[in-house]
Amino acid sequence: MAPPATSLASSSPLCRDSEGYFDIDNKPDWARKPLLGFSTWSTQLLDDVPGYGGKHTEPWFNEAKIKAVSDAMKVRLPQYEYINLDSGWSETFDEYGRWTYRKDLFPNGLRALSDHLRKNGHKLGLYMLPGVRKDAYEANTPVLGTEYRLQDLVIDKKEGNGFKGSTYMPDNHLDVAQQYYNSIADAFAEWGVSFVKIDGCGPGGGDQFYPYQSPDTREDLKMMARAFKRYDIWLELSWFMDHTYANDWACLSNGARVFIDIESYSTRTMTSSHRVFQRFTQAARWVDSNVVGSDYGFYIDLDVVLVGMVVNGKCVDGLDNDDVRMSYISFWALVSSVFCIGADPRMIPDKYLAMLNHPDILAVHQAGNMARPIGSGDVWQNRKQVWWKRMPDGRICCGLFNAHTYMFMLGKSHEITLDLKEVGLANRQVKLFDIWEGKDIGVFTDTYRVRLRPGQCQMLFLLPA
């Protein structure tokens, strides 16, 4: 059973006071567009792919490799900005109980790494959990700038996040707890960090069968938002955040994961076609939340884009074909999801780089507004998915998808129909332009129909003829 949906934000969709991440009337420039970047977690799972794997204990990345990723990304993915290190960059704490980096991976420190990234136009991101680290609590370190120690903050040893046994939740949220989070933000800022993924947040977590595995971390997230706000750091909440608390997530962060991990957790391949199309159903639940988009500096996060990872001549992304890869990129762009690629930028062939760098698709993504479905967005009820949104220049963008996929195979072809009155173009002649093909399709009145293979999509711009 879901917990009651109380909200931190009352009269406004975003908090307008010191408890919000930022004021809706004074949103920073970096939050006006959804994020483009690269995240390491998906490649950390590939233990049977040479050069990768290690998960969070012995991750494949280090200072030299991330610098090389940045150098490649600058040339190969010029509009992608963030490079985010997931779990594994830290395995211990400093003298004040704060997360600190692994010196075996980063011998010159994270500041040296972020400086290199900045020269390439990139920003460094890190991963952490809410609460007080259990190992730091047991060491009872002092809280920087106070006369208190961590055991003064934690009395009942309540779980601090959805990963049991990793952190404790403070039993009070007074000034000393705020100072603890401030000190963490201070350290991250000294290292040049511009993005923080906070995992194990709740209400939420778990999966569709065992939901709500994470405790309610909103009080901690309020303090973390206050701390990181001072440094203009993008805050991302994970995982499977409950959409009934959308106001709270928009108040406290810039993005929220809307479903379980997209990775298959295979050691040889990254994901599957079925996992991609599952996201349609989850995205549809956020369409009417009225807090998503560039107006609010808050975006849904459908998880990483795992397209085109090729190692030793073999594509290991796990997707069935290029139809699915194109649909993957297209849907993330339509809903302006947080868009981090999960494939190593050095290992993406030119044909997939062309997809990821497609100027019109990136324009659809960077428009920053969320598309909505025509009819049901639930792929189990409706395999013939049609989503649309209006671009800032007035054009309408429509995505037509054959979402007929199963866990272990593709389904069958379908004819997909676009009813033009559903996008406000009734009784008019409308010119259709195929974005991926780069060509005009023709002029249509009332309806447009196309037959799509399973997993295939068609992305259209609509203009009055």
C-alpha cells in the first residue's frame, strides 16, 4: 500500500522559500534545459566485457580513463556536458565523516579531474546516499564546524535510504544535521562537482512487485537541497520515485528517476528492448504532474541511454536492432528526459554517434517540455503509441511507436494512426516532415497512417501546409 501523498509544496508547484532547491521565478540558466551527459554505472556491470565491469568495489574507471572519456566526448559528442561517476568512486569517509574519493583511482584528487573536464567544457558528477554513513557513525567522527559528533545525530539507527545497512537517518534535523550536509557540499564544491545523484530516496524505491523499499527521506533531502543549492549543483533523485510526490521532488531537485534500473544486470550485455518500452508506461504517469519541464527546472529521468556500445567489434548494448535504438533515443527526446548515455563514448561507432548527435532530435530534447500520449500511454494496453508536444518555435513534434515487444522477443508490425485533430490541427492541411529521414512526407488532412515494424518509430514535425 502506498503511503499518503502529503506534499512540501502547497500553493506553488515549487517551494518559493529557503526550503526549495530554487525559486521558480529565479531559476538558474543551467536548469533551463534537460541534462545531456555520460554515466558510468552501466559499464561497471560488464564484468565479462574486456576493460569494463568491477561494479562498485573495483570499478573500471579511474582518473586517466575518465580524462580520456572527456577528451573523446568533446570531439564525438559535442553537446553532451556532464560526466557522472556512479557508485564506486568512494569507499570510505574523511575525518569529518564525509564521503571522500578513492586515492587508488584518483591519485591527483578530484579537483585535478574536474579541472581537466572543465577545459573540455564538461562537468563532473558524483553519486551518494542520503543519511549518515554507517561506517562514519561507528567511528563517531566530529561534525565539521560544530562541537558535535555523528552519534549525537543518530539515536535510533533508522535506515537512511533504500540500501539497508549503508546509512542511518538523523533523528533530528536541526542545525547540526544541516551543518553535516553543508560540510559534504563544501567538499564536493572544492572538488569542482556540478552534479550529484542521490540514490535510495523515498517514498519510492523497490520495483513494481515490491515497491516502497526506501524510507521517507524528504527531511534529509530538504537539508541536502539547502546545502548543494549554494553551489548551483544539479541534484538527481533515484530510484523509482513515486509520482504522487512530484511536487516534492520538483521542490527538492532537478530530476527524478521514474522507474527501476534499465540495465539487465547481465555481465555481457547492457539492457533489452523490453526494458526500453516499459518506460512509456511510467512516463505517462508524470504527464499531468504540472511540475516537469524547463519552466520548473525539473525533468523526469527514464534512466541512461544504452545505445551503440561496441567492444572488439561486438555490440553489447543488448538491443534487438537499430529500429529499437532509434525509438529509444526518440522517446527520451520527446519527453525531455534527463539524457545520460551509458555506453563509453570512446566505443560508439559513427552510425550511432549520428543518432545521438542528430540536430533535430537534440532540439526536440532541449525544448525542455514533456510530450503527452494520445490515448493510453500504457504499452500493455496500447502497443500503438503516439506522443506529441509543441516546440518553442510553434512546430508540433509527434512520435509514432510500435511498442509491441516482449521480454525475450519482438512482436508484430502494426499500422499506427495519427488523428490530426488530437494535436489541434482539425480540418486543416498539414505538411509532415520525417525527422530521422530528413525529408517531407507530404500533405495530409484529418489523419495520417504508417505501418511500423515491432520496435520501430517515426518522428515527425507537423506544420500547416
